[in-house]
Amino acid sequence: MSSIPELKTNEDFFADGFRQAGIAGGEAAVAALIAGGFLAPKVWFTAQQAANYICISEQTLARYVSEKTAPESVKVGNGRRFHRDALDTWIRNGGVNAFVKSVQS
């Protein structure tokens, strides 16, 4: 089974870089970059990234999209983009299980 790469926020990415380079105060530098609006967490995901983020396979996410039980997404070219807020809301509301229960009611 292939390992799924962990998604890192920009903040984690830069903080890790500062730590690996041995730069003191790396967290403070990252905080300053965020406060200045230069770093922001990733908010749009490809289908593969979204599937990894919500811990399902890309094929399962594609099935949910075709069944209209997936988190909200935007079609871009031949692919889809999922917003982090939509993914988080979908999970908080119970994911696909919440949709199935609402249809059965």
C-alpha cells in the first residue's frame, strides 16, 4: 500500500524549514509572515488532495461526486477543486453518512 503524503500548511512548511536550517526564532518569523498576509493556509484542494485531507480514496471521492453526496466543489477544466471550509463542514456534519440519513428521513 502506498503511503499518503501528509498535507502541510504554509506555516508548517516554513517553520520546518527554519528549524532544519537552524535559524533561531523561526516560529516568530513565520508568525510575522502570517500577520503580514504573506502566508495563508492552503484553501483550495485538487480531488487527490481533498481525498487525502478527508482520509478517503480518490475513487471514493469521485463516486461521492457522481452520487452528489460529496462536499461542495467547483469544476475547473477536467478536474474539481474543493474548498477547505466545505470539506471541514462536510466532515463536521457527518460526511456521507449525514447525507444518507437525510435522504432516508
